[in-house]
Amino acid sequence: MKTKFVSFSFIVLLILVLAACANQAAPATGGAPSGNKTSESTAEKPKEPPIAGQTKTITYLDKQYTVTVPSGKIVITGALEAMEDALVLGVEPIGAITVGGKFPDLFKPITGSSQSIGEKTQPNMETILKLKPDVILGTTKFQPEVVEKLAKIAPTIQVSHIATNWEANLRLMGELTGKQAEAEKVLKQYKDDVEAAKKQLGEKWKGKKVVTVRIRNGALNIYPADVFFNPTIYGELGMDVPDEVKAAKAQQTISLEQFSAMNPDAIFLQFSEDENKDHLKSLEELQNNPIWGSINAVKNNKVFVNVVDPLAQGGTSWSKIHFLKAAVQKLSE
């Protein structure tokens, strides 16, 4: 009897020991896995998706717009100003402007995967609709009925074509794409470059006439002091404003005889074949005209043709940055 009791006790003890070992080996429900399991779990954890755009109300030139930011689906139509801002900030629009049926070389860095949405003044509504953009950047030159059609597709912002709004335009592109810091860096660098340029030029051109002109449809055109490249020449570099420029209210065609009477000391001349399709030889004819040859700037080799891409709008971010650099170089020679 005693032997049976000892055997039974031994069996019970053995069962308890085995049960205890089993409990230690099994992880607690909901507890953290052991070391190797943790490493495997971390390695297999999928990457977090990028932050999606959120609806936000932004302010641009005292108007409010509700848009998705940051936006990866921007369509630019009519506003070459916005195209320049996109170029400066490295923004690739899903839809962009073509000129003569193709993307200009100037914008190739940002249009590799873009679709054409029509020419500058002829947006293709059907194509824009298919692209399903988050936001459409149009131009203040669009007629109300065009803006109304665009607004039915997606939130539409009319980008200013006024040169003095170039900083607001660049900041808009920065805010829409999450590149505010880059935009501010560009603006600061430009201001620093202007100050350096003024010191470099000093008084060299004081009392002399520096003029920017553009040939369009075979004719010479001058601009007010706050239009085209003039804000850089007169407002930032401090050149004297000729009376003829002061009198101009908008783009103004000027005869060669009138321009000769101005007798500029330096001329920045822009000529694009796209703007002179019926007058492709107008620049050559101008340069061979004896009246042109009588102008001081011509006689002294101070005529600078297309110092920047002829498609550059002038009072826009890319234009200003590159024109400032080129102008200072030419005026320092």
C-alpha cells in the first residue's frame, strides 16, 4: 500500500513539473514575441505610404481657394508664368502648355511625363477633364467663360501675368506642391544677387539709356517700366528710365525712326520665331537697316540678342533669375 502511494505521488509530481515547463515555453497571449520574432516582424513591416494631400484653404493675391495640398496633379494652362515657376521649383505638371504643338525646350526638364493640354490660348477641356487634376493653374488673361469651364473640372486659380506679382506666383507654386522652403530660398538668393549686381556695376551706366525691346509680328515693341524685363533693369538695378518708357502704358509698337531717336546706349533685344511666323527675317532685316546702324548701342556693340530663352516672359521667376545674371555679365563687359 505504501509503495503504491509513493508511486502515485511520484506520477503526480512528474505531471506538475511537465506542466510548469510547458507554461514557460508558451508565450503569453498578446505578449511580445521573443527576440528573433521581433526582428522578423520589423523586417517584414511594410513601408508607410507617403502623406496624402489634404484639403486646405490657401490665400493668393487676397483671394481664397480650397485645394488639395501638397498636390501631385497640377495642370497648367494659359499661364507661362506658372510654367516658369514650376521649372524653378522642379515641379512636373501632369498637363502643360505646348507652343506650336510641342513642349518648348525651355520646359523639357519638367514636361517629360506631361500631357499636352493645348496651346497657350486654347486649352483642351476634354484632355484636362481626363487628367483629373487636383488643381488647374490658368491665367488672368482668360475670358470668364473659359475660367468657368475649367472650374467645373477642378479648383482653378488664375495666375497673375503682372510682373510685379512674380514673388506671389512663386510662393503659390511652392505652397501647392509643399515646396515653400525652396521658394523662399530662391527669393532670398535673387535679392542677394541683385545687391551683388548693383555693387558690380557701380556707376558705369549712370546717365545712360538701357532699353529692352521685343520683336513681335515683325515690329519693335517697348514696354512700361514695370513690364517685361524692365523691373529688373530700372527697379532693381536702378538704371535711368527713358522718357519713352515712362510714357508707355502697355506693350507699345515703336517705329525704327522713333527708336533711333531714343538712341539707347545698350539694347536687350528678344526675338522668337514663334512670335514672328510671318516675319522670320525681321531681325535680320532690322540689323541690316542703316537707321538701326546709326544707334549708339549698335555702333558700340552693345546690342544683346536673346540673352535668355526668347520664350521667357520677363517678369517671371525663371526669366528674372537668368536675365539678371546675363544682363550683369553683358553690362560689365
